Amino acid sequence: MVKEATRRIVVTGASSGIGHAIAAQLLNDGHAVIGMSRNEPDFDHERFTHVGADLGDIDAIAALAAKMGVVDGLVHAAGFMKTAPLGELDTASGEAMWRIHVAAAAALADALVPTMRHGGRIVLIGSRVSGGAAGRSQYAAAKAAMVAMARSWAMELAPRGITVNVVSPAATQTPMLADPQRTSSAPVMPPIGRYVTAEEVASMVAYLLGPQAGAITGQQILICGGSSL
């Protein structure tokens, strides 16, 4: 593992929400961040590089990743939710969520991991909904697939000291919380009486990217404010 201050971490969805909070946390911790998003984030930092990308275009990901060089970690935070009950499912929306949450993560890892340094880190941002939720079956299916994929990668990469984990928050205070595409399934207030903050999720991700988390791999870590009790 290289020194903390010299790690290069790719963060998708860095322009807003959880991805933005993660990028900010990592910059504050001294890392170099390569942010991938359609819109350019508001970071003005010498250790931040923006790569404009439509992660729904899976075929373009390998070429973008090749330009990044060797990295020490990947955080896949890009995503969106569209909800619908049975009888109203939209195939195009389900396929789009699969591309962003699962296929894009797979394409990025496939391109970056072969040259990732020993002791690298991969963190995927999942959801507590991966266990199932009424009205969110297509989203839940994509997030559940992320967990199985991460566990499979963790088995493959353990000999190289590369860990792979999923951080799965409950309803988090981000723009996605008010997204009109999720109108059929309103967010549920956790028992702690408030929503999870993006900064709380970022803090857990930063820990998993650090040297103290080298023995944590293949896990789904819930940040749910008691929602899973």
C-alpha cells in the first residue's frame, strides 16, 4: 500500500450527493481524486481531476479508464432511482438503473483493477433497499446485484490485498431524496428521527479506503439509522 497522501482514488458521481461528499472527504484526507460525472463538480483543488463521462455509455468506459493511469482505489457512487409497482414497471428505466449501478461498476473495475496497486480498495455505494422494498423492485434488484458482484470480486482480489465492500445507506439527505422519479415510493424516515447525511456515508467510505480496513472485505455495511432493526 502506498502512502496515504499519494493515493489516487476514482470517484463516480462526484458532482453531487454522496459522490460529492466522498470526493470532498478524500481531498480533505490528502488523497488525489479523479471524479467521474456528467457535470463538472465545484471543486477548485490541485489534487482533483474531473473526467466528463456518461456512465450509461458502457462501451466508452474502458477508454476513459485507460487515460487515468494506475490508481489505488475505486468508489462507485453514481446512481439514480426510479420507482414503480408491479403492473407499471418500465423496462427502459430498469435497464438504465442496471447499466449505471452494475454494468458501469463492472466496466470500471475491469479496466482499472488489472493495474491497481497491491492493497487497493473498491467501495460500491449500495442501498438498504437491496434487501427488497415495495414499489422499488427494479432498483432493489440492481443494488442486490452489486452486493453479489462485490463479494465475488473480494474473493478474486484477496490475494492481492485489494478489498471490495458495499456501503448501503438508508434514505440519505441528497437531491435524489426529492427526485420526482421516485414518487411511487416515498422515502422512509429512519427510527433515529432524521435522514442519513451524505457526510456520514463519506466517512465510512473513507475508513474502508484506509489501511485500518485491510481485513474488511466482501461485506455490505448498512448505514440505516435503525431502519433495519
